[in-house]
Amino acid sequence: MTSLRDVAERAGVAVSTASAALNGTRPVAAATRRRVERAATELGYRPNVLARGLQSKRTRILALLFPAPRSGFGLTEMQFATGAAEAASELGYHLLLSPESADPIEELRHLTGLGLVDGVLLMEVGLDDERPAFLAGSGVPFAMIGRTREPGETDYADIDFAATARDAVAHVAGLGHRKLAFFNLSEDTHAARYGPAIRAGAEFERAAREAGLAYVGGYRPGSAEDGGKAFEDLVGAHPDVTALAVMDDHAAVGVIAAVARHGRRIPEDLTLLLVLSSARVAGMFHPRLTTLEPPSAELGRLGARMLIDRLQEESQGGPQRRLLPCRLVVGDSSAPPREGGTW
């Protein structure tokens, strides 16, 4: 079996240097680290992570928790995880994906009690989420992708919903629209006080009012069927609406079908925006939808780096906090309103 000494000899460095390069226990020149890693790969060396953890009291494993039963694990969530995993790997850590059960606190108690992880990265955070308080009380280092109502001293990276809403409203208003409707996420996400649903709704309404646009909210479709029904209700009550922002991908499918049933077209009769979805997903629609694309991978990277900074005691002073806006990607679903058009 290949040993660390074999790797050190192949790389032409001391055993202690090879250990530091592979384990990240102290700084090593980038060229030296690459030479050691190349030697380890060539020799097929695989360090025993758990044995190393027993010696250092660190496993260099981070857990990324996500409540899969509620939200699933789609492309956007995968981008969060990929970004976090890349950042962790760059800093010598491994990322463990851990879907939560119906009892997230019990799941956390079990996960952290095993002693297999150095820290926890939370995502899909609710305004009144109980997980941060549990981790803080347990003394387990953690950071959040998202934020609670009162984050306190917790490190977090999140979407700048205010800036995102302003960009969306400016786009719509710049095309000449005077009335904007907003379809939020489902009733279930609101019942769970899911942060993005609550914050996005409030910020879109604020941005529309400040821009002088009439605003119609209160709709929460969570499926294609619900999206179609919500659209019928919308145009029945507001036949002069010409622009709509939708947060749920499936609901957008229902909206497009409902527009077609009316014998109308997007964007000629309705400007349609997809909020908090990737440009890749928006490109699967016909027409290709204008989207507010979240910086998912970058938020994942930031969250992982914040957590590792805490673990390595490189973060001084108060909490680390970053807000990043979504990127407006203009597709084929945006156009000026048709003169005198009503539903």
C-alpha cells in the first residue's frame, strides 16, 4: 500500500510538507502542493480521512443540509451545491450533501453527534428557521445560504431581493408597462415562512410602487394547473394587466398555456418574467423567457468560504454577510405593451 512517505519521496519534499499539502494543515506553496497532489495521484495514494480526523480532531468534512421533501433538488439547488463543493475542495475540505428528514432538528442532532463533520452549511432557510439556534446552542460552526428574520451573529450569503426587484421593475417600466402582476411561490412555502418567498413578494411590491406602477399580488400558484387558474383569475379581475413576474417554473408553464387558450401571444400581449430561475431553464420555454437568474454557484462558494474561514479562525470581528442580486437575462418574452390591449 502506498504511504505518505512514498508520496513525499516522489514529490521531492519532506513528509511533513507532503502532509501539509494534502491535509491543508499549514500553508504550502501552490507549485509544491500541485507537485505533491500529482505524486499522490500517480501513486494512487488515498489518505484515511477518518484516521486523520482522529489525530487532528478535524475531519475536513462539511455538511450541506437541504430540506429535499419540501423543495426537491433541481438545477438551481444543484448549482448551490456545486459552488459550495468547489470552494470547499479548493481549501482542502470535502462537502457532504445531507437531505433532511421531516424533523430537521433531530437530523442535525444525529449528524453532528457522529462527529463526522467540522461544520454545517444551511440552505433553503426560513425566516423563523430553528436550525441556526440549535447549531449555535450546540457549538457547531455553521453558515447560511439564505438568512433568517434576525440573523444575529451568523455568517450568511443571500440574494439581494431589493436590488433584484428594482432591476425587474425597471426593465418592465422601461418597456412602457404601467401594471405589473406577481405570482409568488406556493402556499406551502409561505406557511413554512420560506425566506425567498416572503422577501421577494415584499420587495417586488415595494419596487413597483416606488416606480409608479400599479401592482397586483397575492397569487401563490405551485403547479402548472395552479398557474393557469391563477392567470385566469388575474385577467378576470385585472383585464388591463400587461406584465407578469412568476417565481415558480411549473406555474409559468400553466400561464403560457392559459395565454394560448385566450388566443393571445407572449410577448405581444403579455411580458412574462421568470424570477429566481436559471437562464438554462428559461431557455427551455417557448418563447425563451426573460429571467432573473440567481447567483447560485457564487452564493454556494461564498457560504462554504465563510464557514471555512470560521473553522480556520481567519474571520475576525463581526459576522460575514454578502448580498448578491440576480442577473437580468432578457429573453424573447419581453416587449412593449400593445396599445389599448385588454384581456
